[in-house]
Amino acid sequence: MTCCAVRVRGSYDAVRRYARRWAEARRKDPGDGALAFIPLLFQPGEAYQFDWSHEDVEIAGKPMRVKVAHMRLCASRAVYVRPIHARHRDGV
């Protein structure tokens, strides 16, 4: 679609300059210039990350899908992974 097709008044260069300024203003992070503190050091037990996944495994020669709990301690970066069989989800 051209500028003439939508009846824009002004030269092509003027429209390009406006569009560039408009796009830069939309891209700018609203938090630019604001001070933020993100801790990278944690005390033991202070923070952890947790997630679930479904994994296809073979146990005793039988294929099955298990739900897996993943936990990572932020202080030590230690990983804890525990598979949960579908019939025993309350095991976490």
C-alpha cells in the first residue's frame, strides 16, 4: 500500500522519518532510566525455581508417561528431580 493510496499528505521522506520516530518510541522500554535491583546472590532456602514436565520413559520394559517435578535451589544451583507416577500424584 502506498502513501497515496491512503491519502497521506507530505513527502515520502517526511512519512519515513515520522514512522521511524514512532517505531523507536514504541520500542523504548518504559523502565529505561529507572533503577532496579535484581539479586544474584541468595541465602540458603531463600528462593527456588519449580516446574512440572511430562516425560515418556521405559520402566521394567514397559513404556509409560510420568509427571516429573523439577526444583532448583537458587543459592547452590542444586537440582532436585522427582518422577511421579500418574496414579501417585500426591507424592510431592
